[in-house]
Amino acid sequence: MHNEVKNVKLSFSGLAAPDLDGRSRTEVFVNVEADLTVLDGGREVLRAGAFPVVELASALCAWKARPSDDRGDFTLTSLSLEGHWRLRLLRSTDGWQVVDDGHPDAFTGAPHSAVFTGAARSAAEVDAAIDEFTTRLRDDCLQLLGPWIEQYFD
């Protein structure tokens, strides 16, 4: 548990799908939501309610599937968030950094003036955080929605 505080951690709570009307990619990505928290070194970088967590998990897994030397920066292009998600994973000389670029909050439109750049993390650290997040999300989605949801975690 002590390691989690020093590293990047993505967590969620309150997984729900109250507006889910179908099983299409668009329906699932837009309507399966949870409250998302991103920590870097124990510092809260982002807290967002009703966040499209399956869409995020799918995008992170696709990004992670590429060899770390071939990965570009990660930015979520969302079906339900206007513009871009303000939190990104950027390559640095020493690894990967969580960066909050200070763009307006996608949920409220409120300006977010603080720019945060986290510590450099190895690809292994970032990959472990993604794996932990997606494994827990997949398990919770299976319980909430049934086995059909698994196709969005491949």
C-alpha cells in the first residue's frame, strides 16, 4: 500500500450506468461512469464526477499495448467530454509524467489555472497503474453489467 502513495494511481468509486440504453461502443463509452481520482506521489491531481471510465480504460489499454519506445503522449479524445481531457501522460527524458495542462474543466467549464507536472515515472510504473485500474474496473463492470461488457476490456 505504501508504494501506491509514491506512484501514479487511478481509482474510481460509484460505478453506475443509469442512462445505458444499449451495448454499443458509443453507449458504453458515454454512459458507464464513475467518480475518478488520479493521484501522483500521493497528491490529488484530478477528481472528476460521472467520468466515462470504460472509455478511459479502453484508451489507456490501447496506448499501453504499444511498446513503450513507440508510444506517443497520451491524451484522451472522448465521445462525451468536450475538447480534450486536461490530464495527459507525456514522455520526458526520464520516463512518463502526469501533466495537468490547465485547460478548463471538461465537466464544469471552470478555468483550471494550476498546471501540474508529476514526477518522471518508468513505463513499468505507469503500466502497473493502468493495469490495476483496468482490472478493478473490469471486475466491477462484470458484476454490475454482466459478461457482455468484457469485450470493451480486450
